[in-house]
Amino acid sequence: MAKHYEQYCPVAHALELVGERWSLLIVRELLKGPRRYTDLAEALPRIGTNVLAARLKDLEGCGIVAKRRLPPPTPAQVYELTPYGVALKPVMRELARWGLRSLPAPGDDEALAPGWLRGALDTFFAPVAPDGSFQFRVGDEEAALVDGEAAAGSVDDPDVIVEATPAAFYYLFVERRWDGVEVEGDRELLERLLEAAAPADDAVLA
Amino acid sequence: MAKHYEQYCPVAHALELVGERWSLLIVRELLKGPRRYTDLAEALPRIGTNVLAARLKDLEGCGIVAKRRLPPPTPAQVYELTPYGVALKPVMRELARWGLRSLPAPGDDEALAPGWLRGALDTFFAPVAPDGSFQFRVGDEEAALVDGEAAAGSVDDPDVIVEATPAAFYYLFVERRWDGVEVEGDRELLERLLEAAAPADDAVLA
DNA sequence: CCGCATCCCCAAAGATACTG
DNA sequence: CAGTATCTTTGGGGATGCGG
């Protein structure tokens, strides 16, 4: 935001850095790992190449993103988050938790971005996960949660295996409904995970 | 945001609701309590009356803000947050925590908004405060923290009294430096509070 | 191809004036 | 007091171009 809010306030200051349109979505993408310019353009439909370039320059300028040139074999350059950028993770988490409350369940034909399941586990479960290993198979995605760490793919001998459609997974997480969810193994452990990650119930008006 | 991001993602969805310029600052103001139109315009320098009106309409439209007409004696109307709006508090908190890391200390002549101290206590300390009562006097503001609740003004017989300039208060909180801070009472309790509320140290790059 | 810079156009923000 | 109306300016969306 070239224009400043002109207030001494940490929130206003934060929004001056990442409050512009697309900024936080770029951060969201980069939280998944380093990405090339074209990867970002592809993951952010309708962003427009000039805006993407401008945002990356801004984010780089204020130390949230760094540009790195990959070693010779593949002479590509990638963008990645600095530690300051990674520190936005709690912001993204709370934004996602809040946004989820009014996000409808995914349609059965909804196009989910590749890697979404790992991202969801990382955002919602990883910070509060009890010890144990969870294997999730949702739609055509597969990801695992092992001792508070989300990972793509599958893990050996998990404590519990969860299988569901995206919609069923949504209902399980958001409304604690088990219809269409297949559980194998330690169901009670899964219940504890869901409990810990529960989307905040309505905050009472102060 | 009239324009949609067209992604099935809770963060994108959240940003469609509150991602526009000024939206979150309006929420920040309303987190302090119900406000009249003019109060908001005054608290948000340079917002421009048309933009304020538009944002309020948007926020009302998606259930974050409600307009209420005050009972006859004073026929004013006020805006206030719905429970869904209040649920943005954690988002604001994380944004503020993150923003604070690159916000410089306030200058001695910095104009702070009235009530800022109570807001700071509420945002940073209230959610993690240990039991006990704290009295803060910073600059010309006075606020207290009693059993995890922030309140303006002063409290009887607090466990600890903290007195400082805004800059000294900043350094105390952000850098754990005690220069220029006067403490009376249970200093160890204050240290525990600061510990609990500590601005996240650098998240390690994943 | 990948990584942008440029150009054009329209939508949204800023500023100011004015009204129920 | 609580906005609407109007005008100007800025910034985003979309297409295209162009050097490495």
C-alpha cells in the first residue's frame, strides 16, 4: 500500500505491508515452499502479471519475500519467504479459521488446488496436534500428520487412517459430523485432534 | 471486495469479506465498542466519507457489523460488531503481533489515539494474562488488567503498578528492556505477564 | 519458455461539496 | 449527524511485447 494510514498502530502498520489485494494470497502460496514467478501466476488465477510483479517487488522491499537464483543445473529463480514472512503463519491461520465459518462446504465437483490437504493439516491441525500419527485420504489427495508435522503423501503404520470426500471432510471438521467418513484405527485419538483444532465457537460479545 | 478471488480457500474467502482497504481498521475501531458514523470518520484519518459508508454497507451486508438505533433520549445510530465480527479478534491480535515486529518505537511526540493503552492490554495481554491485577500508567493513559480482562482507568489495590512513557513501554514489551520503567509491587508477576505475551520470536524457516 | 515491462481501460479510492 | 453526489486520481485486470 503506497498510501499510508498515518496512524501509529501495529495493525495499520501490518496492513500497510501486506494489506493490499493479493499480497496475503502470495504469502499463502509461498508458505507451501519456494515458487517461481510462473508458478505463482498460475496458482493465483486472474492476478495479472503486472500486479504480481509489483507485489513481489513490494514484499521483497519490506523483507517478507526473498528472490533466490537456483544453482546452475536449473537456472531458474525462485521466490521464498524470509523468516519475517514465515512469521505471518499465525495470521494466516486465524484468517483461515475465521473465513472457514462462512465458507460453504466444497461441492463434489469443486476444483481444489493440488496440495490443499497438506496445507489444511498444516494450518488447522499441526499447531495443536496431540502426539501420534494420522493418515488422511481425502478425494485424490493424501497427507499425513506426524507428531505435529504435516507432510504430503503417506506414512507407515499410522495410529489412525481417515478417508473421506472433501465435503465429508469439511463436515467432519467444521460441524463434527461423521457421515461419509471412514476411520480405521484409533478413533479416539482423531476425536482428540478434532477437539483441539475445533473452529472457535462464537466468541461472546464483550 | 466486489471482485472475487475465485478460489475455494478459507483465506481467500476471508479476504473477500474483510480484505479491502480500511475494512479491518473499521473492525479495529468497533472492537473498542459501538461507534457512531462520525466517530469512525474521526478515528480513521483520511478515510473519506464515501468509502466509510461503502465499507459499512459491505460489512453490514456480510454480517460482520450491525447498525442499531439508540433508544429515544439520544436518537443516534451506532454501528457495532456482530458475534461474527467479534470473532475477528484473534486475526487482529496476530496481525498486531506481527506488525509490531517492524513498527518502530513511538516518538515522544507521537500522537497516540485515546484509549490505545486499554486496546494494547486487551490485544496483547488479556488472552494470556496470569491471574492477578495490573495497573498501567503510560503517558497520559491509564488502564488496568484484572484476571485477564482489560479495563480503562484505575483499579483498587493492584498487585503491580507499571509507569512509563509510551516509548519505554514499547521497549519493555518488544525488547524486554526495563529502562525508564517504574515498577511498584510484584515485579515477578509482571515478568510472567511479559513472558506469556512475548512477541513471537522468529519462527524458524520450515 | 520464463520473467517480467508496457499499454490501455475501467473500477475503486481520495477529496470536496452538498443534502435530508 | 449521517450520509449521498460528484469529480479527480490512483491502482487493478487483461492483453501484448520483448529480452534472456
